[in-house]
Amino acid sequence: MIQIDLSGKVILLTGASRGIGAGIAMLLAKAGATLALQYRHNQIATERILQHASEDSRSFQADLSQADQTHQLVKEVENTYGRIDVLINNAGVAYPEETSLSDEEWQTVWEKTLQTNLTASAALSRHAIKLFEKQKGGRIIFISSRAAFRGDTPEYMAYAASKAGMVALSKSIARGYGKKGITSFVIAPGFTETDMAQNFIDTYGKEYVLNDLALNELTQPSDIAPSVLLMASGMMDHATGCTVDINAGSYVH
């Protein structure tokens, strides 16, 4: 069995308080990483995760729908640790764009979704790349979605568009900065059983979701975390620019 030791590695993980982010954080903590965990509201949940992490791990509050807080986040992490080794762009939102929305309401939903999911990821990556260039290397991991490739339902077009943008962003980083020791990866989960997905399950039922899968069980955050760990370790650097699908066979491209 491969044992991965991330001791001494500073990892900035966004959206760490719940769902996929919390699952990733727990596995990285077991590997000994120093975690900088971004949260928007739920500091208590993030602090619970930190109880399992190294002593120098800590949480950072930032609302990624606000550009100024997004830029400030990286600066705070760098000022705290002096470096960042891995950036994991996981934070995301999915707001429905109902056809009944006014033009102004639609514009607000679209812009908030794109800002949180894509623009914030781009801004954080930009700052990380500058830091990585000084450090002679670093890794960026984007948590996208199968929706980036197969699309989503009409009310979640903004979500799908934002996740597709993450894929192109990652590929551009991989191609443009590999010679400087900077690698970039995408993980594209399918339907994952999290708090964020519960409304859909409550509306349509678990069986409806399962019928879309090739496997018999819904994907869990713990199914996604191991691939993130492997990417963060450096053992996948020659797969830079790739996308790893973790969607229980519901979309294969």
C-alpha cells in the first residue's frame, strides 16, 4: 500500500467546511499536510476538521463572491506560512435560474455563480502562480463537475458554464507553466451525496439519481479525496492538464 506523507506541505483548500471539501480536508490532514481551510460562514465545522490536522493548520474566512476578499485570502495565507505548495479550488455554488426570474434577477444569479465558481478560482490561481514562480513549483487542483462536459439541467446553466471554464483554465495553466514546475489538474465529480445535493434528492428521490449511475451507490466525498491526495503529492505531475472523472460511470468522455 502506498503511504503518502504531505508533512511540510502548505495546502490552501477553499470550501472546506462541508461536503467534498470536508472530505478532502480530512484525508489531507491524515497525510500530515498543513491546511489553510477557507470557509464562508461555517467556522465551527471547519474548526472541527482542524482538530484532526497539524497544529499549524488554521481556518481563513472569505466570501469568494466578493473579489476583494478573494484576493485578500491568498495574501493572508502567504503572510501566515510564507508559502503555498498546493491550491485546491473546491468552493462552489449552484443557484437555480428559474425562467420566472426577471432580467435583473437572472443577471445576479449568473454573475454570483460565475464569480464564486470560476472568477475566484482564476484569481486565486493567478496569485498562486506568482508565488509558485518564486518557489520554483507548485500544484493547482480544480474541483469541477461532469456538468462541464455533459451539461446540466436548464436551471443550472450558469453552474455548468462555470465548471466548464475551470477545465479550460486548468489546461491553460498546465500548458503555460509546466516548464516552471507548476502543474494543474481537474477532478470532475458526478452527483455526490452532500448537503448541497440534498435538495435535489429530496425533490426527485434517491432512486432517480441512482438510475443515472453505472454503480449501485451514490458517490461520497471520500470517493473523491484519494485522487486529490495523489495529485497533491506530486505523484501525478506527468498527468498535468488532465481531467479525472469520478461520477460512478454516469458520464464517460
